[in-house]
Amino acid sequence: MADSNDKELLRRYLADQCSASEREQLEAWLTTPDGLALMQELIDEESLPAPTDLPAETTSERALQSRVWGRLQDAIDAEQRQSARIIPFRRYWSYAVAAALAGLGLFWFWPATRTPTEPVAFRQVVTPAGQKARVELPDGTEVWLNAQSRLRYASTFGHTAQRVVELEGEAFFDVAHDKQHPFIVRSGTLATRVLGTQFNVRAYADDPDVEVAVVSGNVRVMDDQRDSVNLLPNQKSHYDRHTHTLDQQTITDATDYRAWTNDRLILDNVTIAEAVRLLNRRFAVQIQVPQEKLRHCQITTRFEKPSLPDVLTVLCSYLNATYQQRGFRITITGKGC
């Protein structure tokens, strides 16, 4: 549960009474499940700002979300003229553009090899839970960014020996071929190196592993211990963050790993705990499965353009369970598999 200071900060934000630093901090936080949960708590407690501060329609959670994301749009209008093009992936809500662009910003750092008078600018794209975006990089590379993900790259991208991006979350890359300038995706301790290919990287900070699946071309994946694997189409690498092991696996159809870009949902022999993490990101909800015996059950199923109620119905049918929903919060209980 959020504390009273967090709630008061959100009220002041909606009333346009925050300082610049408070506004920046809160806008970043509102792209996370914890931020969504805070909005839900305000709704549950009926403790929203007075009508003199906010329009009357903000008593509904959708209107509250719209109000927040609308304010985010005002904050990033000037950044839309950057060198990369960001295209709304689909219209989840009327404020999808603001949500997809909410994390766009300019960051500065000084590498050890440069002098303090030579700063390098970094650009960043963030997709909150429940949102996706397509990003076109300056070299023509297309990146589909999944929910609750972050892509970061230098303003000098395409003008140096290597084309380097940093990823936290999940993205599908269609890399423009350039044998003179390798394309590298850094995901924590892993680096994925290609010249021109299609591949998917899943590297969420709260997942126990990192996976790279190749649809076309050749990919090399290396960890910080200098272990590496070379991947061909329909192969993937699996990196275990706990054991620090990197291995290569053959998969039936690598295009399944980009199914999310076509609004499909594939659960392939995953535990309910894993499925819940995926659904929380995709639908911007907080699903809880308090019974340990349910979390370890495994499920395999596919959905075409699924809705959250459809997915929950199938999960509960498989688990001999039921679910209760209150706003963003959903609790699943039952007998188990």
C-alpha cells in the first residue's frame, strides 16, 4: 500500500502544484504497476482531489488515467522532433501516444575517454504497462517495444563504429543491414551482436532469465564472463541470472516470439507465476495468486487478440479456480491443476 506522502504527491500533481523535480519523479513512477496501484488506492478510498482542483469526471478510474497521461503528453511534446520516429503501436486508449512517449528524454554523461567539454546525449523511449510502441532508429532499424520496456541510445547513433542500444524489457528488432557498423543490444550483463537480422530480446529486470530468439540472420550473444553462443534462425539463447549460465536451444518456430507484435498471446508451457508477470505487463493490472499450489501449475495455450476477461476465464478453467477483480487488482483462487 502506498503511504500518505505518495498519495498527497499524486493529488498535487493532478492539481498542477508539483515542483519540476517532483513532477519528473512521479511521471516516471506512474509508468510502473506500483504507480497504477496508487491511482487505484485513491479510487478505492474516494480520496481524490476536490472538484475545485479536478473536473468532476475524474471520479472514474479511466478518467483519472486519462488525466494523468494527458499531463504526460504536455511534458513530452517538444521531444517528438527527435531523430528517431516513435509510432503508437495501437490505440489502447485515447492517450496511447502520451503513454508510449512518456519516458522519452535527453540524458547526458561523460565517458572516461572523453573530456568534460564533450558530453554525449542519450535518448530514451519507455512504454508503460499496457502499452507498446514502434520505434524507427536513425539508421532505418525498426524496433517494436513491448509493455513496460525501456530503450536507450546515443544521439550519435549511426555515426560511430558500432550501433549500440540498451534494452530493459522486451523488444523485437528488424535491423537495417550494415556490415561496417555492427548493431549491438546491451541487456544488463548480456550483449547481442548482429549485422542485419530479425530477433527478439526479452530481458525484464524482474524475470529470472534473459532470452534472445532469432527469426532470420545470424546473432551472437555474449555475457560479461565472455561466454558466448552463435544463433541461427529458429534458435534461441537462454541466460540464467542466478547461475550465470548461457546456453543455446533449438525452437520450433521463432516467429512465436514476436507474436506479441501482432497482438497475439502465446503461453508455451509456462508456470502460472510466469503467465501472471506477462499479463500484468500486457494489461496494466496486478494479478495475485496467493496459493502456492496454483503458481507452480503450467499451462500451454494461444490467444488471437485476447481480452483480459477471455484470458482470465481460460486460466481459471484450467486451474479449477475463480477470480475477483477490483479495479486494477485481480485475485485468483481455486483448487489448482
